[in-house]
Amino acid sequence: MLYRLLSPALFAIDPEIAHGLALRALKLRPAGRPASPGPLTSTVAGISFPNPLGMAAGFDKDGEVPDALLGLGFGFAEVGSITPLPQAGNPRPRLFRLKEDRAVINRMGFNNGGLEPAHRRLSQRAGRPGVVGINIGANKDSTDRIADYATMARAMAPLADYLAVNISSPNTPGLRALQDEGALIALLDAVIAARDESENNARPPIFLKVAPDLEPTDIDAISRIAIEKKLGALIVSNTTISRPPLVSRDAGESGGLSGQPLKNLALQRLKDFRSATGGALPLVGVGGIADADDAWKRIKAGASLVQLYSAMVYEGPGLARRIVRGLEQRMRAEGFSTIAEAVGSG
């Protein structure tokens, strides 16, 4: 209710400034306790998730508020994308609300403070409860992007419950080319080797985040490689460069589209990867999830975990708890004793 009262004022502010205010508010808010194990608890890639709903990467780019996000009811939080060196990202304006479409377009360009401050910040939370993934990327002007990912994997492995390799952002030129078969094999080999060289013998599972704008042959190749390399999961999917019919004023802006218009494409792509992997690899469903029905459909289509971000812009910080309650109700109503039983049942 409070968010609905405040949202007109927030929507009158530039979206990037509003996002900064949201981060500041979370820093000031007592973090609270992370979600406790319960009926929605499941184990994915060797990690125990108290519930399957996570905050997607992009909200907390620098790892400033993962514990505050967990305190909102999310079963896990993914921070980043973080790159080895700080970078300012693309010129502003680069973030656009499409209110009438319940959508967002962004062309941020991996803006973040870089490895060192994020590593220092995340080191300070070491040992705290709650599942926190770290999403890693490469600098835009890097001459060796695979080396960038290896650097990030080596440094962040001891601090991460899982590492998410983001090769699917449309806002760093050439990045999606790493989804090509030969490049992907070279990248994953480098990341796995770097992770295995990290301090304390840390070996968190590696999740791979893919784009929704893939051809069937790409899906088959990525699925085969992910299984061969024993990845922990595939995150399906990032924002889309496609444009379904939109009505908002900023619909023509370039960048990645997320939110409600991405829902059908992301759901179909999840089904495609479920078919291609034969259920042999956990999937994380992302894109257009705004309520418990959306999350439940993604789980029944094969997602062991789900994530959201854009819906928070329109629904506010209470959304996570509402979705978790709704998932519990749907699980009971359909006679499942665990969330794992529901995965791929639809």
C-alpha cells in the first residue's frame, strides 16, 4: 500500500535516479533475516535454496545490498554484473520505464565500480546466512574478454554461492558472440580452470546466463556444452533485442527489453532449453515474471528457480513475499509435497 502511494512521485523522477534512491533506502533499512527453510526449500546445484524466487542481476550491480534483498523474502540474490575494472557504462539516458507496457528498456552497458570495491564489500558479509550469487562480466574495451571472466571467477569464487557467467547482455558490443560454440567452450574452460585455482579451494557451481534471442541450433549447442562442462544451471533468459508490439512513448529506444512483453518469449525459450537438455540440467526462469502465476508456470515448464527484477519497479518491495505465499498455495492446491516435484510437471 505504501509503495502504491509513493510510486507516482517515484515515477516522476528519472528512472536511474529512482533506482539509486531504492538502493539507498535498502542500505538504511534493517536487513532483517533471510528466508527460512520451509515447504518451498529445494536443492539445486548442491545449494539449498529456502524458496525458488531470486532477485536477478542488475538491481544490485556492486553487491551493496544482498542481505537487504534477502530480508525482503527472496530465496536468493544475484549481484552484478561486475567487471574487472570500473566502467561508467553507456551515456545517459540509458534506462526507460514503459509504464503502459509494464516494461523496462535498458542500455546500461555493465556500469559498475569494478572488482576491487565489490570484492571488499562482499568479503565483509562472508559467513552470513543466505544464498548470494555473483554475476561476472567483461569490460567493454577489454582486449581479452575471456581473460576478464577468468579474472573475475578466480577472485569471486570464494565469496559466491554460485558464479553466473553473463554473456547475454545486448548492451556490450560483441558480447553475445561468446554464445557461439567455439567461443563458449573456450570461455567455460577458462572460467572453470580459474575457479578451481581460487583461494580456499572454493568451487561454487557455475551458472550460464543466455539470451532469449537464440536460434534452435544455438539452443542445442549451448545445452550440449553446458551438460558436458557440468555447469550448475542455465539462466534463461536475459533481456531481448526483439520488439513485440508496444504502446509506451519510449518504445523505440534501443537496448534490452524486459518486463511483461518479454514473458511469452522467455517462457518459450525456457521450454526450448528444457527440451534440449532433457531435464539433465537445472534451469533458472527469468523474464516477465510479475506474480505467483507467472512464477508457477515457469516452474511447471521446467525451472528449478525463478528470478525477477523489472516487476519490482511496478509492484514494489513487497512483491517477493506475495509471490512466495502464492507459490506455497499453488503447490498445496496441486498436491505436490516439494517444489522439486512440480519442476517440469506442466
